[in-house]
Amino acid sequence: MSPRFDFEVVRVDPSGARLGRLTTAHGVVDTPAFMPVATHGAVKGVAPEQLGALGATILLANAYHLAQRPGVETVQALGGLHALMGWDGPLLSDSGGFQVMSLGELVRVDDDGLQYRSHVDGRAGHLAPEDAVAMQEALGVDIAMSLDECVPAAAPRAQVARAVARTSAWAERGLAARTRAATALFGIVQGGLDPALRAESARALTRLGFDGYAAGGLSVGEPREETGRIAAATVALLPAARPRYLMGVGTPRDLLRFAAMGYDLFDCVLPTRNARNGTLFTRRGKLMIRNAAHARDARPVEDGCPCYTCTRFSRGALRHLVLAREMLGAQLATLHNLHFYLHLMREMRAALAEGSFPARAAAAAGAWA
């Protein structure tokens, strides 16, 4: 384990949920924790001070996207990713394997790594496991993700098995390439919807001794029931003493369900992307602020919510701003949604500390429970 990185399981609930404490070079993260997504080095429309006030303790960025623009060397010249973002708390970066794979015909995969054409300017690029580690170390993040091969949910078993073998080989190469002690490195378990391949991937990665482990390759088009089945099978294969990260999940209901399985870290674009589309999360479920019913509604988005949006703006005012495409409208909706997510995580941790999980957490989630 990195000398600047530590993880302690403080308490395990009978449900399986864990109260934990993650220590990094840039601060402590109490878990379970939700990471707002800052793909290009910013959470869209939200300043770092606002994120801190909302209760965010760790953010997620994407190494592939930052390498395309402004470039890793430019980030270094500007003092590193923390300085670029104006954020002094912990940062986790994804290697970009999933993003490169999503380029479709613009990418070719072989045992050496990924050959691709940039989605920004069409330039040819190469991403090997050693490159992925070097980029993330150069960015100065606290937690880096190993390069993995992510395949579609409907991929044939032979393709999934090949991706598992490559991911394991790349993980070993990435670990051997580490040079920065302050950056922890997580391995990503693959295997699609096949429990046997998931087990094979987990065995290979845990033998290597990563600082933490992630379940990848889920929420890529598979049925919801399959996501739950594979997530449960995967978490049981991961070391209890290391942090467990479920990538790209999910709704408030997902956070409750997967925290109860024993996952510690989560990320998802839903609260910010939905906000920009005028969809707000409340304890009663989704609220579509664009609907005409809200045009003269003087109530806040959610009664009793202490977020900036709810204490200063009515539903009618927010609807006007969103329909007028004022930037403030998207920002206010984002602030509310992130508050909802981060408050839910705080309630989960408080419930775990006092032994009232899942009842208290379910009350905080409301209709999402």
C-alpha cells in the first residue's frame, strides 16, 4: 500500500455496509462516499468552494480527457491537477480505458494497449498500461486507476475472457511502472456478466496487491437485475481490508443498495447531467422542473431542503431560468442534486455510526429507498 494512503474499516453493519476512513496525501475521505464527476477538471457549473460547502470530500477526473485537452504537460506546467482545478482535497482519476473504448471505430485494442484517434482533433494516440500510470502520476492525483479493457454488456464470452486476461496483464505492467509514492493505484475487476470470469479477474488482481479495487464493466447496458447480481458476486471476491469502488453507479436507490453490499466509493454523472436537463432529485422522486405545473409555484424544489437553491429560489423561478437557458438555472439545479446525493451519503455514514442502517438511510432517500 502507498505510504501516503491508508484505509480503515471502522464498522461493519449486519447488512454488509461499511463505515470507513480513507486517508490520502490531500486529506481524509469518510466512506461510503460519492465522488462528483469532474471529467475535464471541473464539476460543470460548480466552484470548488461550493463543492466543499456541499460536503464533497473527493472528486473524480479523467486522465484520457485531460491528456487530450489541455494536455498532461500543460497541467504539470500549471502546478498539477489540484492547482488547475482550484481543489485542495483528494482526487481520483480514471485511466480513460472506458472512454477510449467508447470511441468505437476510432480505437483498436491489442495486448500492448489501445491505439486510438482523438475525439478532439483526430490525432493518433497510444495508451499502454504504463502510459496510464505515468499520466495519472504526472497529474498528481491521490488515487489512480489501472488501465482495463471494458467490453459491452452483450459481448460474447470469448471477447470477455480475452478482456479479463488483458486487464490482468495490464494491471501487472501498470504496478511495475509506478514511480510516485503519493499516488495510490487501484485495480479494476472485469468479467462482464459471467461470475466465473469475474472470479478469475478478482483472483489475478488481488494476488498483485493493489491499494484498492474497483468493479468495472457494469452499467454498460445490462438489465438492472444483472448489475445487482454481478456487483454482489464481485464485492465478495475483494479484500475486506482494502477500499472497494463500484464505478459509474448510480441512482440514489443504487447507492443504498450497493453500499449495503459493502462498496465504499461511488461516482456517477446522473446528478449533474440530469440537473442540466431540468431533472431534480428529491425524497419524493424525480421532479421535472420544465413542466408547466411549476410555472407559478412559489415552493422550493424540496420543502425543508437547506441547499442554496431551495433556500433562495422557487420552483417557478428555477423553471424560468432553465427554460430561458440561463447558466444560473443549470448551476442551481446542479447544486440541489449534488446536495441531495452528498446528504444521502452523510446520512448513510451517520446511520452506520449509530447502528441504524438501513432505516435512517432509507428515510433520507425517501421514495428512492
